[in-house]
Amino acid sequence: MSEQTPVKLGDLEDALMFVDAGSGFDTAAWVCRETGAVLWHSDDSDELEPLPEDIDDTERYVPVPDKREFGLGKPLALEFARTQLPACYEQVCGIFAHRGAYARFKDLLERHQSLDAWHQWESEQTRQALRAWCADNGLTPAD
């Protein structure tokens, strides 16, 4: 395939959130390499369109990874703390050494009036990761 298929970046962001939020359920999303359409699957929903029979054909469909595969979980929070809240970096490292870290991390961000900055930074880092993923998979992100 010489031409790259455009895929809406917003659709990819939604697919990433869908895949990531599916912990405990069988959730997945794929991008059709021919059309750029995002296909969704969840064992917990009857409202989604049935998947094509050839969904496992990696020449036609590419699965959307979850945030961990993109390095957008704990590593992203630690990088934010290191670069944006250096005085809190060690505290954030301690927070992420235990379960339930995100709630405590967001509490810390609120105390430091940095929650909005975190959301903006996380969104931009996510978009950068999705753009790179598109390039690696022969897709063109469209805003």
C-alpha cells in the first residue's frame, strides 16, 4: 500500500480510551488500513457492530494498543512530575509504588494547582504517541 490511509485522531483517542477502560472486560479496537475506520469490540456490549470475519488479518486491520503499550501510564505521570513539578518528583515516585496511585497523584496535582496542566500535557503526549503509531502502521492522523 503506497498511500497512507487517513484516520481521525479524535477517533483514535476514543479508541485508546475504550481499550484502556476495558480492564476486566474483553474490549478491543482496530483501525481498517483501507478506510481508516475504527472498529470496536466489547464482550460487555451488544450495541456494537459485528466485527468482520477477517479482523485478525493484520494486512487489513491494525489493533489499537492500550496506554501501557504506548508508555502513557505511570511513565508519563513520572515524566510530568520530573519536568513540571520537580520538587514533587520523589513524592510522585512514592505514590506510584502503591495501588490506587492515580487518585493520589491527582490529589497532589490539585493541591499544587497543576491538574489542568497535567490534563493538557497528557493529551498532547497522547496525541504525539498516536501520531507516531500511525506513522509506524501506514496511517495518516487527521485532526
